[in-house]
Amino acid sequence: MTAPPDEHREPPSSFVEQANLRDRTICEEFEANWPGCWEQAADVLDWHREYDQVLDESNAPFYEWFCGGELNASYNCLDRHIEAGRKNHAALKWEGKRRETRTYTYQDLSHEVNEVAAALRDLGVGEDDVVTLYLPMIPELPIAMLACARIGAPHSVVFAGFSADALATRMESATSEYLITCDGYYRRGNAFNQKSKADNALMELDNDVTTVVVDRLGEELDHTLDERQYDYEDLLIAHAGARVSPVARDGEDMLFLMYTSGTTGEPKGVTHTTGGYLSYAAWTARTVLDVKPEDTYWCSADIGWITGHSYTVYGPLALGTTSVIYEGTPDYPDRSRLWEIIERNAVDVFYTAPTAIRAFMKWGEQYPESHDLSSLRLLGTVGEPINPRAWKWYYTHIGNESCPVVDTWWQTETGGIMITTLPGVNTMKPGSAGPSLPGIGARVVSEDGSTIEAGEAGYLVIDRPWPGMFRTLYGNDDQYVHEYWDRFSVDDEWVYLTGDGATVDEDGYITVLGRVDDVINVSGHRLGTMEIESAIVGVSGVAEAAVVGGNHETNGTAVYAYVSTDHSQEPSEALEARITDAVEDTIGPFARPEDVIFTPELPKTRSGKIMRRLLENIANHEPLGDTSTLRNPEVVGEIEAADRKE
Ligand code: WT7
């Protein structure tokens, strides 16, 4: 999918001259001095106590980084900038759905973070207690994250679009007894009740939960507070002016947990540490996203996902820059909204998802053209492969051919960017993410683990640890080893399995092809096919379901559900609606199938395994290949007909 050589681009010299990283020898330098090279990342931060050892591999694949070091993330994101005389510098610029704006200087932010930290302590939150945050894109979300970090309580942010069930599952798994949520928020211009979802989740839990409620909608949405529920504003007033000294955390102590989808029906709690994660988020924000303290920087991802954690909150604030947070969607109230925000705030660096870019393309260049985007210096993408056509559109119509574009590959588990071009160093090849970052060991291997030839497709693996890596799955060390490390590791040579397929070219540029496991990526939302299937088979009348990712013009990939019904039930539109509603209720609206295709049976191998690959081919209208291993080959024609709605 990579563009031909005449479409490769060199970084513009105007960019290179000012780039945070323009030294071409960095890769050799990192190789020669690995893992010591990662001191460079740790040095971006202020440590309360210096570490004694960069990397401890003795208990691999349970690696430890910057051993013996102590630090506090909120100190690094706030206090140290204030101590450096930058108290009046803007930390957050918030753009509300209804055009309200709020700016928090580092001083303002520190003030509120301290008050919330004091309030949480008062409510009983102790070090290592997991606090769940179920909030939309409002400043109170990063404030609550930093308040937790200040007192050493790991946060678990649950994307606001998740259902009550999904919230309850995550709180239960994390044994979280504290929740911060809000009354509601605006969705497509309407008031949407978030608290009722949270209350439903709490009813599903056995233990008592202490809840803090942010009043986002004021008089537009009434809400009442039950026992153990506190109003955020009241807590701020009760703790006005409070100061909480940042707790010194061991570098390996958990900073947060983030649930993500995997190949089983259960979400996995990915754990990230204070020292390694924060160093890596800050270092990559500086070297790849070229973030400078004087910049206005905007990552459009929701803070409810890892991208927002690393590149809206922790990375940018650790670097002392100004980070933009936008509550709304790109097309509300009109399709110029993002470009208007970039123009008005004179945004220097913009980081978004290919899905969004494909939508902008479809809407047309008249929207960006009606705004002055000349403040932009660097553009980034993340979340899914970007096709060369979308890349070129972004480069031309948003970047005016004068901003490098970085196509950054990484995952919830990796904590930060792993594969990308360095914007001040490397040639850009549209469609290919680029080489491994210095010090990162990304490789593409064949079925037996051997390195493959340039151009051939294989498994994307990482053969060395890195500071930003997750340390385990919460409460499940066995699954951590089994799911990520067992496949290609030999003796003491640990190899991390990413779950993606990829190719690599002669220059070491990696083109990521997409997931090779039962995970699908829809508009940058990671979904487990098993999770969706179990929601569907819970609907009465459904016998079996198989969910696959199929091509979709704007979203890249969409969810297609193949469903067979039992004797009691004929396929109908009403059943289809019950199925899509069930997915929405158990996971969230973003997981809704694009299409439900009823079929008399699902295609199965002789051993009874559903042949998803075949369903994927059907969804994509691709040749089906060999179907002779099927137990029920006759069903294929019927499914194809159903797919075409014949
Ligand atoms: C999966 C991880 C990490 C931020 C958001 C997603 C896909 C991510 C790229 C890219 C091709 C990409 C992979 C990966 N992905 N970035 N630049 N090119 N694919 O985090 O939800 O953990 O999903 O997103 O398939 O495994 P996530």
C-alpha cells in the first residue's frame, strides 16, 4: 500500500532547521548504547530520587525500568513548570461543544488539581486505590487524572461512550470503589444523561462506591445525589486553596490502568507505570511530535483512550506546552469546526486519526481552505493504517505541503509511539508508518519466527523491551505472558507479539496491514469480536454469531455481524434492531454493527471452528479461495446472497 518512490517526500528544510531532533546519528547512538540510551527519556523528567539501574531484565518478561527511582507524575506535569517561572503559561485550552472556551494556566491547573486531590483523600482514597473516571472531554477529566496521580491512586479512565454494563465490568475487574462522573454532556447538540448510566452500573456492583459528580449541564439536566455521591463543585469549595504534596512514587508503581479489548470476551486491564510510561510519553512527544513548550498543540483523540492519555495529557503537560481539548465532533455545528479551532488558537502541531481525515476528504477542501492554517508545523496520524490518498490529502490540504506528516504506529500496551518517521530526519513514504524508533526493536517475522524478506507479509513483533511498555494485565500475569510473549519467544529471548500483520521494505520501513487476531479497529476504537458476539448471542432467538471487520469507505473498517437464528425465530428487521441495541447496551454505540447479515448457518471447518476469514472475504467482496475444508460448503452461496440482500 506504500506510495511509489516519486511520491516520497523529504522533510521541509524549514521544519528540519527547528526540529527537536535532527541528528541523523541517533539510531546508531541508541544501538551502541542500549539500554543506557533510554536515560535520555528519563532525563526529560524530574526525579524525586534518581534511579540506580536503567533496566532490570532478571524477571523477564516482567521488565523493570529506571529501578530505584522515585517521582510524581503530577509534579512533573505541573509544579516543576511553575517553579521554572511559567505559572501563567496556558496548560489547557478547552473548546466546548457550544463554543464556550476555558483556559487553564499551569497555576490554575495546579490549583484545581490540588483541591481535587485533597477532596479525594478526604473521601478515603489512599495510595494504590483505583479511581474510575467516567467523564467526557471536559477539563475535569485531566484534572481528576492528575489529582489521582498526585496522591498515588491509579486511575482507570472508562471512555464516556461505554455502556453501564461495560463500566460495571471494568470497575469490578479493577476492584475500584471510587468513581468520578458527570450529570451529562452534549451529544449531537442534545443533553445526554451520563449519570443514569453510571447509576445503573453501580447497581450491578456488589460493593459500595463513593461517587463524585461534575455538574456539566447545570439547569439543562436535573440530577439528584444519593448517599455516597458528592458534588464536584461543593468539594472544591470545601477544599478551597488546599495544597497536597505530591506523593513520591516508585518508578515502577502503577500510574494508571486502561482497559482494552482483546481476543477473549473480557476486557483486559493494561497497567502502566509512573517512571517508564511518563518518560516514554514525554520523550516521544518531544522527538516525534516535535512538541515545544511555546507551542499550542492539539491531539484530537478522546482522553478515554490511550492516545489522549499519552498525547493530550501526560506527554504534552510533562513538556510544559499548551494542550487543546475539544469536547465536540468535527461536523458540529458545521464542517469547519476543527479548522476554525486551529486558526483561532494558532495550533502548531495537530495529531488525528485517518478515519477523520477520510471524512474531511469526503466533505471537500473548501472547509479547510476557508481558514488560515498557516500556524501548523507538523501533522500526525494514529490508530489505523492511512492510505496514501488520504495521506496526500492531509499533507496538501491541511499541511500546505510544508508540514511533515508522521504516521505513528503504537498500541494501548506500548504506552507511546513505536514506529514512525522522525519528522526532522527521515524521508516520508505515504502509506508506510516508517522505521522503528531509535532503540525500539520492531521486526516482521514469519510463522516460525524467522525474519522475513522485504516485501513479504508477516507478524509484527517487538524483540526488545522499552520504557513505555505495559508491565502486566491487571490481576492476570499468566494471561500477560501467554497472550503477548509465548508465541515467538525462545529461551531467554523474549519477543512481544503485537497482534498486527505487516510488511517491511529494503529501508526498514514498516507498513502495518492490520490486526491478525480477533480484534477489529473501527474509527480508532478497538473492539474484540468475542465481546460483540457474546452480546449478540445473548439476544433471544439468536443461535450463533460471528463478527468480522470489513472494509468501510470512511471508517476504514466496520463491524459486520453474521447471525443464525434458532427455530423459534425468523430473521426480521425487529430482530436486527434488537441485536444492534444489545451491542449498544453491553458495549456502547461505537460498537454497533454496520450490518447484520442473517444466514441459515455459519461456515465451519470439520472441527467445528467458524471460518471467519471466509466471512471477511464475503464482507469485502473478495475471492473466497479454498472452501473445501468446510463441513458445510453449501452454506457459502446462501451467505453471499444474504450479504447482497437478495
Ligand atoms: C492498534 C492498537 C495507539 C493509539 C490508538 C490505538 C492499530 C495504531 C496505527 C498506524 C496502522 C495502527 C494497530 C494496533 N494502529 N496505529 N499508524 N498504522 N495501524 O490504540 O486501541 O490499542 O489499538 O491500532 O492495529 O495494534 P489501540
